[in-house]
Amino acid sequence: MSGRPRAFGVAAVLLVAVGLGAYGMRAVLKVSEMRREMDTMERDLVTLRARTDELTRTVERLRNDPAYIEKLAREDLGYVREGETVLKFPSQTNK
């Protein structure tokens, strides 16, 4: 009869080992997924910081650089100074 309790003990240890292995594998996969998400978020953060810096420079120019404001008004809004003549040319299309 001493063989049965021993077999039961071995089976219990194997069952616990398999359970821990499965749990450990899930944990490893979850950690791997979280690392990929962190890498993506860090790349996004670098991009957003660069965009923030660019927008900050633009705001400073808009506040302090009249020549920049005039350039934008001319290019984006088509403004001209009094007495200037505007020449418009037809756009070239490839035929």
C-alpha cells in the first residue's frame, strides 16, 4: 500500500508543476505584450514632444515676428499691400 500514497504525491506534484507552468507562461506572454505597448507609447511620446516643440516655436513666432505673420498672410490668405500688383498664372497641367 505504500505505493499508492507515493503515486498520489507524485501526481499532485506534477499537477501543481503543470499549473504553475501554464500560469508562468501566461505571465511571460502578458509581460511581453506590455513591453511592446510601452515601446509603442514611448515612440508616440517622442513624436508628441517633437510636435509640441514645433507648435511652441510657431506660437512664439506668431507673438513676436511681424515678418512671419506677413508671410503667412500673403501665402495662405493671398493678402497684398496697397499699390502692389498681383500676377496670377494658370497652373500647368500635363497633357
